[in-house]
Amino acid sequence: MNDRIKRTFRTYEELVVLGLLGIPIGFVVGGIDAVFGRVLLAITDFRNGHPMQLIPFLALAGAVIAFCYLKFGGKSSKGMNLIFEVGHGEEEVIPLKLIPFIISGTWITHLFGGSAGREGVAVQIGATFSHWVGRKIPLKNSAHIFLVTGMAAGFAGLFRTPIAAVLFAMEVLVAGALEYQALLPAVTAAFTASAASQLFGLEKFSFSLTANLSLDVPNMGRLVLVGILFGIVGGAFAWSLKYMKGILSRLWKQPVLRIFFTGLILSVLLLLLYKGRYAGLGTNLIHASFFGQKIWGYDWLLKFILTILTLAAGFQGGEVTPLFAIGASLGVAVGPAFGLPVELAAAFGYAAVFGSATNTFLAPVLIGAEVFGFAYLPHFFLVCVFSYLFNLNKSIYSLQKIRHGRLGEAEREQQKEYTDVVQGKTKPAEQLE
């Protein structure tokens, strides 16, 4: 009995230690996120003021990024794939130099107009730092626990949506499963990171919805249909990204040449299409979607295509903010056809396209609530259920595992593909992530 009591107290003691350690980790990661995010916003403003002087040099900037990664990056060149490999126990160490590499690479990408996001940077920052801390703590499975903790802190510090960040970090490594062992430190780290980034001046995007939409049978049917559409678009984005990476890697096997020549194509397209309207994060499209500015019916599609080209070429950043932009502008375009208020359709697209492209369910529901208001939680839940079910199990994260039982044969094929790559039976396309 005494031994049982001792084990119980030891378990609670470890739990408290894990929770407390999440606080300093969240503070550090939130501070780094704030600096990264504020500089990125300043870079975006500068590029928007000088598109004709900067966007033509995107190819050269990309070549510099690729060369530096090849010459000095080492395992850091794997980017998010390295985070997933460590999360699945296939790699043990994330080099700390990944942080300056991913930050500087993303700043350069955005300065010269690449259509990319920023969440990949935040998640990698958090995972790298927190995993480094976890490896030094003599607790069972602490390295893995703090990897998830850092991912939550990174996401929360950048977007200031701590609840969604916790759920994103817990469910993204393995679709259909949750990393409950990391729950407490992920919560303390995420809320601390969000508070720290606010303290250091990083603003949160939020919009208070005012449209009233009762959940009667006709409206529920509308939400189901629009959720299916958003799920198809998000799944198509994930599939297209993988497909385009394969095409570009076959056209130009050398990463520097690949990013350079694709960058030339991107520069021309970005300048021809409204002089940079689709460059960078896509926050201009998000703002226009919710504040009554002009959204063209094809805005979402052009942002979709240019983001795919940018990321497939090897430019740095992430996918989430462009996915927010794609979803919001698509919602504006299709909302009236579904009989939905425009601002509601934009909000549903904002959350659901993100969820379907990342193959996550809980995180998009909560990000919708945290950004647009918890009064609409049931609406986001219904939309995201069907966007998740109709994304065909696709994910922008190529090494995301899928728990068996959801789509049967499709998931087994994806799991086999992942296992073959890990065991060296096949090789992934040579590329920068």
C-alpha cells in the first residue's frame, strides 16, 4: 500500500513539474514568436509598398535560401518533416540552428513576395526549443512530451489562439489520435506563449460575427454542403502540394536550380496578377473578406495555385495563413450561392479549409470559436465535421501518420508509404521542406 501511495504521489509530482515547465517554455517561445511575427509584418508592409522593386528578385532570393540550407543546414533542411520524424521516434535530435534558418528563410521569402505562411516557422521554433529542453529533463518520455508542448506554444504564440493550439499540437502528429500525455504542459505553455506574444506587442486577428443563423434543418443542410466543399478544397490543396513537389523535383533535381527557375515563373505571375495581390501571407485577402472590400470570385483559386508553386519550389514559411486566406475568400465567393451570410461563410471557410488541409478536426473548430466568437461554436463544429470527413485523408504534412479505422484502404496505403520511406525501401523526392 505504501508503495502504491508513493507511486501515486510520484505521478502527481511529475505532472506538476511538467505543467510548471510549460510556463517558461511558453514565455520564451511566445517572445521569439512575437519578434518573428512583428518583423514579418514590417517586411510585408515594406514589400507592399515596393512590389515592382522586390518581387522580380524572388528567384535570386530563393537560390540564396536553398544554397544556405544545402551548405550549412544539415538536418534543418527537412523542416517540418524533421519535427514529424522526431515525433514518431525516427529521429532523436532537432538542431537548434533550425530556428535561425527557418526564421531568416521565411523573412527572405516574404520580402521578395513568395506566397507562403508563417505557422511552420512558429511550430518549428516551439518544437525545437521545447524538445531541446525536454531532452535534458530526467522524466519518462519527456522529450516527446515537450515536442508536443513546444508545437502548441509556437502555434499559440503566433496566432494567439491557445485552445486551438493545444488541440492542433495534440492531434496533428497522428490523425485520429490525441497526445494526452502532453496535455498539461501544452496547456500551460500555450496560454503563456499567447500572453507573452501579446506582452511583446504581437496583435491577434479576430472578428466579431454579427449575423444570426439558427440551426434549423435547412440551415444545417447548408452548413453540411459548404463543409463538404471546404473539405474538398483543403484536401485538393494538400494533394496538389505533394503532386507539384514531385513534378518540380523531376524537372530540376538540384534544389537551387529548382527554386530559382520556379521563382522566375512566380515573379512574373505575381506581378501580372494585380502587382502582388497574391504575394505573401494573404492577410490582405482575409481583411478584404471580412471588412467589405472587393473579393473576386477567383481570388481563392489564384492564391491556391501561387501558394502551391511557392512551397513546392522550396521557399520557406508555412501553409496555414494562406489556407485561411483561401478559405475566407472562397467563403465570400460561394456564400450567397448556399444562402449564407457572407461574413459567416468567410469565417467557416477560414477555419474549415485549414482543418481539411492539415487533416485535423478539433483545432479548426476551436480556432473558429477563438477568432470569431464562441457563440458560433456549434456552427463551426458542424462545418468542420464534414470538411474533415470529405478531405479524403489528405494532409499538407507528408509524414503525418493516420490511425487505422477511418478510411480503411486509403489510410493503409498512406501508412505503408510512410513506413517504406522511413525504412529506406523507397526515397521521398529530394526537396527542401
